[in-house]
Amino acid sequence: MQIARHINSLQQELAAITIQGESVALVPTMGNLHGGHISLIRQARKLADRVVVSVFVNPTQFDRAEDLDAYPRTFDEDVAKLEKAKVDLLFSPDVDEIYRPGSALTSIHVAGLSDILEGQSRPGHFDGVATIVAKLLNLVQPDVALFGEKDFQQLMIIRRMVEDLDFPVAVLGLPTVREDDGLAMSSRNGYLDAAERAQAAVLFSVLREIEDGLRGGERDYAQLEQNAVTVLEEAGFRPDYVTIRRAADLGSPAVDEQNLVVLAAAWLGSARLIDNIPVDLAAE
């Protein structure tokens, strides 16, 4: 596996791939890799001749400085996992390589989608996400880029940005990879202590309860959401939101809506956990 720490070296490696006419898949990450990332890489290897992974802790998507400082950096461990997964090229630049010191930052804002749910709880977060993904797509120019569906709203924003700005890349979302008890794999799970980790799967279970209710014909969305919030609070969580939305655009659904997604975000100790479950009632 080749490692590029600078844009120039990245472009040199990519030029050699382009000359050979090989296709490229990109898996953007912030490191501290887990099974969810590895599943994206495995799928990327099936879709392209070469796999590029980025490891970059992006400061512009953090709404709190202490969260950025605390984010785990595990570069050596990540390199070992990427080598085992047979990644071809790792791009891991310093912050100054991506955001030039002393220059005004051009950023991308995906109107509407960036301002609700996670965007409301974490102002500016999705502008940072959209901007770094746009920069990576421009630098790597992959044929396909892969993201996890755990970050459902993020995936929607990236797809909208790619469509609106005519990036020549296919964006693929893969299902959430979970631990045995249902907890979505996340780098932030490492913030949980033993007692919190034992409780953490409650977040997924309340989403499943809402899914079961919807599939059973319940349509009082507000009551389903409130019931879930109550369960989470009793389990020691501090919920930000639990909400049922249209899967197509995250708008408020009508009672006869068939394609839904249930999303939640909640604090447990020092960890802010997010999760979602798509619910396609039309498929039944």
C-alpha cells in the first residue's frame, strides 16, 4: 500500500493509475477504523481496480473544539487494517495541506438538508462535511465513492451535492454494520465506558420498536417518537431527537407515506450516538 501525505504525491500516484486505464473507488474516513469502514473497502474492491482510502480528521465539521481534540487518532493501527484489507493508496494529509493557512475558506452549503436534524443540533457540521468531500472528490476523481448509511442525512447531502454540482462520480451507500447487540459500529463507541456500552444498544431497540409499530399500522408519529424518547431517558440517554421522516427528502411524512426513515441522536455519557432504520412499507 502506498501512503500519500501531500496532494502532489497523491496526484503522482493517481496519474500512474490513470495511465493504466484502471478504475478507482474512494472510501473517505476520519480514521479510527472499524468493521463498518472495512465493509466499505471490501465492497470498493469489488467495484473498482484500485481502492483509495482517505484518513483525515476534518476540523471544519466539528462544532465543538473539545470534540475535535478528543477524536481518536489511531494512524498506525489504521495503516495495519488498511494493509490487511489490501487498499492500494492511503491519502492522509495534515490540516494545512487541505486548508491553506491564512486563506479564507470556501465552503459548500447544501440548502435545506443541511439545516435540519443533525444540522440543527450541530450548526455548520454539514458545511464542513460537504466541503471536505467535494475536495476529496476533486483531488482523487474516483469512479465511485462509498459511504455508510449510518450517517443517513450525511449520505443524502453528499448525493445532493454531487448531483447539483455535476461531479462525475457514483455515490454508493452501504447498510449500517452493527455489533452483535445491534449497536451501530462507530468510532465514537470508544467513548463509552463498560456500563454505558451495555446500555448503548437501547438506541437501536427503540428504533426497532418504532419500525414494528409502523409495520403494524400505527400512524401517530408524534406518539411513537415520544414513547421512544421516554424509553431512552429512562435508560440514561439524553436524546437530541427521535423522528420519523420521509426517506426521500427528510420532510415530515403524511399518514399514508410508504417510504420512511426513523432517525435518532442521543447522548450517553460523553458519546453522542446516532442511528437510523429505513422503513419501506410499500415493499410489504
